[in-house]
Amino acid sequence: MNWWVHDLWNAGEHAMLISWIFWVLFSITMHELAHGWAAIWQGDRTPIEYQRMTMNPVVHMGGYSLVMFALIGIAWGVMPTDPSRYRWRRKGRIVVAGAGPAMNIALALLALTAVALWARFGPATQPLADNVLTFLMTGGWLNLALAIFNMLPFPPLDGASVLAGFSLRAYRLYQNPQAQMIGMFILIVIFFSGIGELFFGLAMMVSNGYVRLLAGLLP
């Protein structure tokens, strides 16, 4: 079994390795903090009570997620909230759940805009220019992929909570334990069937298109 860290290092992809480690940890942390900030704004102090409003990725990801990240390069996070405390009740789920993907989209736009600006105005010194572009581009398409993936309407993803906020029927459906199990089964299939690569491919395509469009508008 190949180890992704070993493979990237031996392939000379040092910038990609560092970029992936940084952006996965940072993006998941910011995603979960966005949930927390939205929940607090909705009147739910659960993130504060559980001392989860921190930039420490270990707090958000936990031991099992970090082990999986070390082994296969994929991880996840959790932000505890109490929907019964939301000011907008069921509708509050739309705000709290949607805040995570919205944060990822914001990070993607910042990183991809920086790519276009660096490519246009940054120094052409090699390999500095390539390494910076790799770092920024990785942050852009990875965050975009996280936003797309998390908005799938399967529990426990954010898209399911957003849909439950809009639809009472969906809300009742997702309360069924069987729906939770089916959602987890679908996620496992996505991870191990190669379907997940479609999200990365789509994110890369959109990211490249945005950078080219913005670069063409720059003076």
C-alpha cells in the first residue's frame, strides 16, 4: 500500500505536500468555526460551552480524523451545536449549516484571486513562482471541492441540514435513523468508488476557468 506523503515526497512534489497539509487543516478548521459563529449568532452558545471556538485543528478534527488524514490524506471536522436553541428554529439550520460551505467558497475566491494577481504581478523567479502558485491554487480548488461536497443532500453533510431547513418533509425524513444510515452508506460509496474524484475534477475545472477569466480582466 502506497503512502500519499511518501509518494508526493519521492515525486519531488514538496510544495504540493506542504500545501495539502496546510489547506486541509486550515480549511476544515475555518469551516467548523463558521458553523460555530453562525450558531452563536443564532443564539446557541453550545460551541462556546464546549470550548470549540479555537483555531486548533485537533479540537475540530479529533483523533480518528487526524489518523485518517495521516494515512490517506482525507479528514473531516465536527462543530457541536444545538438546533433547539437557534433563534430561527428550523430555519436556523439553513444559516448554521450553510455557513461552513460559504466559508469554503470565500476561501476559494480569496486563494484563486490571489493566483490571478500573483501570475500577473508576482515575480517570475523560479521555483518561487511555481511554489506560490501551487500553494494558492491548491487552496482554491480544494475549498471549492469541500463546498460542493458538503452541500450534497445526504446526512450528515451540511446540504442535508440546509434542505431540512427549507423543507419540513425533508426535516422529518432526516430525523429517521435509517436516513442517517443510508446517508453514511452513500458517503462510503462515494469515497471508495472513485466518484469523489469527480468533485475534485469539477472544482479544478471551475477554479481554472475563474483564474483565466480574472487574469484576462487584469490590466
